[in-house]
Amino acid sequence: MLGGDVRASDRVYTVLREEILDGALPPGTTLTEVEQSTRLGYSRTPVREALGRLTADGLVEAASARALVVTDVSGDDISALYELREALEVSAARLAAKRRDRRVFADLHDRFAHAALLVDGGDTGLQRYYDLVAELDAAIDAATGNAYLTQALRSVRLHSARVRRSAQRNPERLRQAASEHLLICQAIRDGDVALAGHATHVHLSLSRANALAASTHAEQAVS
């Protein structure tokens, strides 16, 4: 049984969400209250609540009256997601460049200068890289000073985490992305609003192209 001080439904939700984002529960996987209750060691009530939250997140959808299925992420979904990401993240980067604490982004810039090396560090190195990206996201969120924008970004990043898995099969893209994050840090550190927005736009454009290519490859492999 899962441990911790949070509510049972929160623990179940966290585990199932991470399993979906990591691909342990791939698209098309059927989830039922009874099965997940037995597997995770909880009563059906917290499992039901967790599944309801996952449905609201768009990570699962109804397959029948008693079962849910993990949703797929199609090429159209990826394109739509990146359209929204660009609208939100470019604005966030520009605001962060105006309002930032320079020291925060100077530190992140120094750390991203060596981030490409983490990509070749196996699972541990890759996790450290993604943790660093998460720190940058959090720093930008804090710098914007806009709670509404931050909340919208959290929702987008949840789905972006699923798409992100495709980049793990492309180390060259990850190394390139590290350089792009370095430039974003530099622009925000220096208060360069135009460069912060442009660098974010370029990063998202290249990430979208990579994600779409990976999605097309996966579909061809299945067909």
C-alpha cells in the first residue's frame, strides 16, 4: 500500500498519473475501479475519486459504464498542444524577462551550460536534466507574477510530459534542447524581452517538429 500523509485519493491519483505520463500505462489501457483498487491496495472510493480527477485532466476517458481507458495523443493533439504552449510560454518568458530576479536566472544559466552532459548520463542523468528543466519552468512561473498564467501553464505541462517521452529516444534533440534552454535563461537573466520570447518560440517549434516526427514513426510501426 502507498504511504504518506496526504489523502488516499491524492496518493492514488499521483501514482496513476505518473504511470500514464511515464508510459507504464500506455494509451488504450483499460482502468477499472476494482482492478486498480486491488492492485494499489486501496478501497474503491479513493480510486474512484482519483479516476475522476484523471478524467478531468483528459488523461483517461470513458470506455464503458464501468471502465475508463487511457487516452491517446495523436499528431493533431500534439499540434494543438504546441499551439497553446507557444501562446502561453512565449508570453511567460517575455514577462519573466521584465520582472525576473537576475540572480535566479544567472544560476540557472550556469547550470544549463553543462546540462547537455546529463543527457548521456543514463536514466539518472536524464532525470536530473528534466528536474533542471522543471526548475526553469518554476522560476519563469514565479517571475511572471501572474497566477492565472501559471495555472494555465500547469495544465499544459501535464500533457506535455506525455509528449516529452518521444524526445527520450532522440538524445541529439535533447542536447539541442539544452542549448535552447541555455539561451532562454540568458535572455531572461539579461532582461532581453524580445530574445526571451524568440528563443522560447524557436525551442517550441523544434520540439513540436521532433514530437510530430516521433508520433508519425510510432504510428507507422504499429500499422
